[in-house]
Amino acid sequence: MGLSDTSIAQVESLFALSNGHIGVRGNLDEGDPAGLPGSYLNSFYETRPLPYAEAGYGYPESGQTILNVTDGKLIRLQVDDEPFDLRYGSIESHERVLDMRRGVLERETVWTSPSGVRVRVRSTRLVSLTRRSLLAIRYRVQSLDRPLRVVVQSELVANEDLPRQSSDPRVAAVIDHPLQAVEQDGHALRAMLIHRTKRSQLQMAAAMDHKVTSDDRQLVTELAVHPDWARVTVSADLDCGQALDLTKFVAYGWSSQRSVPSLRDQASAALVSALEATWDGVVQEQHRAFEDFWSGADVELDGPVEIQQAVRFGIFHAYQAAARAEQRAIPAKGLTGPGYDGHAFWDSEAFVLPLLSATAPHTARDALRWRLSTIDLAKQRAATLRLSGAAFPWRTIRGQECSAYWPAGTAAMHLNADIAVAAARYVWWTADDAFERDCALPLLVETARLWMSLGHEGADGRFHLDGVTGPDEYSALADDNVYTNLMAAKNLAAAADAVERWPDDTDATPVEAAGWRRAADRIALPYNERLRVHEQSARFTEHAVWDFERSAREDGYPLLLHAPYFDLYSRQVVKQADLMLAMHWCGTSFTAEEKARAFAYYEPLTVRDSSLSACTQAVIAAEVGHLDLAADYLAEAALMDLHDIEHNAKDGLHIASLAGGWLALVAGFGGMRDTDDHLLFRPQLPPGWRRLQFSVRPRGQRLHVDITPGRVEYLLEGDQPLTFTHCTGTRADDVSLGPGKRATRKWRPVKPRTPRPSQPAGRSPRSVGDV
């Protein structure tokens, strides 16, 4: 039986390992067959020109693309001079397991060569959470039937050939052979390659070392080192049942400033430290690190098994993407693939950081500190746009704006509020005063200044923000996008509060802060009195409705690949949840009746052409009482990549959608809200579910929530009391827990105020029972 290659690239994304600093795709050890080879270092990129048919003032001149760096995963095997390749011979068994509890990728294959020789290959791979620079692999080959000769070749390879990508704008640019050799060296079983990028002038070192054991005492080894590749070869003769074991440690280092000797020494030190710790020690460290994470982040449900697995998969990858990023970005694809050129967008702050702030706060802190490290570039960008304060980039790796399409890039100003509100949210979850003073305060102040220069007070006395693009990229350059306005208001109010708390640590004055508060209090919220619904943005409901039947019948989805933006901008069609996102994160600005009517109105317009949409629709569907629909949207968010719903998982995972699976459960069915400096729960269960358990970490404590039919139990682990709100029906009761104490409350499901809404033609979510 052979191996199908139709889903290899998707599987490589699913089995990717990362610690936020290093990321490696789940390519097979032997390198072939491969869908898309990939090894990445966070923020290691090359620049490239951004071409324009017609240039304009303020257009970014260059883009940034993440690079496939020196590949240290490769371990090739020859069995009696025949290459171990799953496309040849026959596969008796082949299993790969991503052990999310321990943070390792395991593989076991029994293979018969074309000449009839049977071997068993086992490997375990990890990217260390405790050793930021380290990739480690244990590789074992065993003879099963008869004596044989095996040759194992462990390699470092730079400038791998990559497949050409499609014209889909969501995939990455391909830069051929971007690494220039600087230095190479090796001795015994160790080798090192140092390279530099051509234009961005970043330097990186990759080094490998090995431990080899075998029943054959007459091992033969060889080392070869060249500018773009290095290879350690080990040859052994094995009797039936005997094995050869190879442990491979790979260390990476990179910098835009440090010298070649410094990088060389960093990689060497990481290898020496790993060899001293041994393979078993490194694995135990990894297990302990993940054990600590899962103790405060796991979600357990007594419901569909596939949803349980998918939600844990999402939590695992969201954490991997940030665990050791340490003041670097969380890209939209993490370090699982080159999609979106490796750029970070607003979805890190809007979807990933809510999960991390509640479960692994140090990772959220580091992501926000990265934003602060780019604030000078954001100030320069604001000045270029003739605005005050800081205008952060729509898409970037290093901090410069890299979006060549300004209506869906520069105009998406809500990004700045997403960043500021994420900083305020982290402060609430942690009570980290030092962070608030040193990081949140400047982020809040400079973004507040941006809003004041961007907006204006109209004749109606309201504060307006015109010509902006909200989360829905099919409705660009709109006036008073409700999500943007409400998030800007939260930004302004939080900035005023921070200035009051830290008056001696900012140049903002009380008068300036008072102006921010006034603008926040008077923010415009367009509302259609005739339809009795909030507008997504001013006059949105006056547009003609998109012909969804035609799209389903003739064109297909996503619409961005089948329709001109000019047409999309002038119609009622929603790419992704926009007003619903406002109702999630700014929910106190709406009544329950307003949420129900808005959900009923916008559902038939929302095509979910973005992976960011389903989780928000799940949250609001649960809040307005459509629990079965919420479960369907939960399934779509959580299974986005496992089922390759967007047909582009091969380019890397959708980290925000995967984090959205957690949001759909915890904010949707758990009803958790952390807005307005208060924690609130409105627990429910979808039909057929018998239990939902999750944990969060407010203020250094662990709060466990256990929802069963009709009742919920709260348990606090920690050393400080905690007060939060439990809601059911129209009642809201404060619950105060001391350390180690429990409280039990009743709940009943929200009664829907409207019938279950329909979706656009061809865009109904699959029932959770069909996944």
C-alpha cells in the first residue's frame, strides 16, 4: 500500500511544532515526500518591493516575508542501499501522533523495501519550551527480519527549493535562495552553518550535534560541511532485532545586531547545555512545562468527542505560537507555515490574547511588549498619515506597514484599539502594575491621541470616526463603524483611567484625558429606527443586498476570489462578524433585545469568508439563545484546519480561529465576559451535552468552572478571595469565593427572542452532529 500525497501539506501544518521562537512544520524526518518544507524563526524575514501600478502618498514601499530557514529536521535513511521513502516499497503500518499533553510529535512506521527488507522506524520530535533555541529529535531504526546495513544521514540544509504558490492573496511570496553563506564549520558529530539575508541583513546560525548508540560496535561515521549544507553520516550493520538510535539536537540563533562570533557561541552553548541535560532530561522538562500550562488551560466537555479533541488542538497551537516568542509577534499562522507572508494582524490581540491572558498571562504580556517595541515606527506612520499618536500597521513582521491595499489595511484603524484594549485586558487579568505603567500606559495614551486626531464632534454632538474599515473587509471606508467606534471609546476611557492612576509617568495632562473621556461618552452609534437594528456602519442597511443565490449557483466562495471589491463595497454583504464582534467585546452597550434583533438581521448577510467569523457568531448565538447554532459555529471554528474548511491549511494553521474554539466554549457556553473590569459568567449547555469544564487564571488564581445540566460549580484555587458575577435569565448575583472554596448555582438556558436565522445561500454551517 502506498502513501497518498493529496493532504501531505495540510498534515505538515497540523503536526507543526513551535515555541514561538522556533517553528518547524510536520515534514517527515526523511524530507520526502513533502508538501511544503518549512523551518521558521520568529521575525526572521526578507524584504521585497511592493509594486504599484499607480503609487500614492503614504503607500508602503516594501513588504516583509518570513523565510524558510536552515532545515535541521532532516534525517535520511538508507536500508541496504535503498532509500527509506514511503512512496516506494510497501507500508505495513504508519502512524504519527501529536501528543499535545507532552508537546511532542511521535512517529512509528513498519516498511518493507522494494527488495523485501523490513524495518521499523520510530522518531520523537520536540521544540523545547524551556530551551528557547532548541529542536530535539530521537530517531531509531530496527531490523525486523534479517541482518542488514543501515546508513543514517542527519543534515542541515539551507535554501531548500520550495513549491510555487498559487495566486491566492492569502499565501506567501516565494523568495528564491534568500540566504547567503557567511561561515560553516564542523568536527566529530557537530556542524554549524551561518547565513545572512541579502536585503534585510539579518544573520542566523544553525548548529547540530548528535549522540549515537547501536548494537553494532563498529559504527562508521563521517562529517561533510559545505556553505549551504552539512551532513553527519552514521553506518551500522544490524542483526535481526537490533537497532541504531540517534539523538539529534539542533540549536538556532539569529539577530539583526549581534556579530557572527556571538551567534556562533549562542548556538554552541545551546548544544552543550542540551547534551549535558540528555534527551531524557529535555523530554522531562517539556512534559513539566506543558503539564503546568494544561493545569490552568484545559477544557473538558462531555459532548462530541471530535469537538473535544479539536478545541484542545486549538489551545495547544495558540499556546505554542506564543510560549517563548518573548517580545516578538504572534503571526496569523504562528510558525506553522508561510501563509500571509508570516505577518501579524489584529487577530492576535482580538482573538489569541483573550485566551492567553486568561490561561498563560506571561505570553500575552510578551506579545504586548512587542507592540510597545514598535511604537516609534507607529508614531512615524501616524505622522505620515497626518495624524497624532501612534498608528500601528495592519500587517507586519518587524513593525513597518506591509499592506499594499490601503482600504483594507491602513483604513482598518480598529487595530489600534484592539491593541490598547488587549493591554487593558491583560492588566485586569493580572493586576500587573509595572506592566500597566511601563507598557499599557504608553500604548493607551498614543492610541487615544490617534483617535482624537482621526475623529470629530459632529453637529449632533456625537464623536464620529469617518472613512474607516471595520472587521468586515467587504465594507471598506465606512463612516461610524460600530465596532471601531465602541472599541475606540473603550480605548479612550481606559487611557483616561490609566493617566489618572499614573499621572507622573506620562506627558498626558488631566485636560487631555478629560477630552478623551468626553469623546468616549459621546461616541456615535448608528441605528436604523425603521428596522430597529444597529447599523454595522452608517447607512449600511440602505445598500442593496448581495445576490447570494447567484454566488452559490455560479461563482462560489470566498467572494474575494470571485467578485470585484468595488461591487462588494456597495452591497449588504458581510465577510466576517463585525457588529457581532462589537456585541461580544462591548456587550454592555446593547440590550438583550438589540442583540437578538441584530443577530437575526446580520446572520443572513454574513458569508464567513474569513476564518475569524465563526467563533464570534458562536458566542453571540449562545448569548441570544440559539444554542444548537452556536454549537455548529463552534465546530466550524475548532475544526477550521483539521477539516481544512478554508482549503488553505497547507499554508499554515489559522491560529486565531483555533483560539476562537476556546472563545466559543468559554465566552459562548460559559458566558464569560471580562469587560468593564469585571468577570461575569452566564453558563449554558448546547442540546445533548452533559458537561463543560474549564479553568481560567484571574489575578494569579485558578478558577475552575464546571457546568452540568441546570447547575454550575465554581472552585477557586489560590491564596486570595475573588468576586465575580453569575447570571441566569434576568438575574445577576455576585459570587464571592475564598481560597479553596466552592459555590454552586443554578442556571437555565436563554430563551430565544427570534426564530433561528438563516444564512446566505450555500453558507449554512454543518450541523455539529455531522462533523
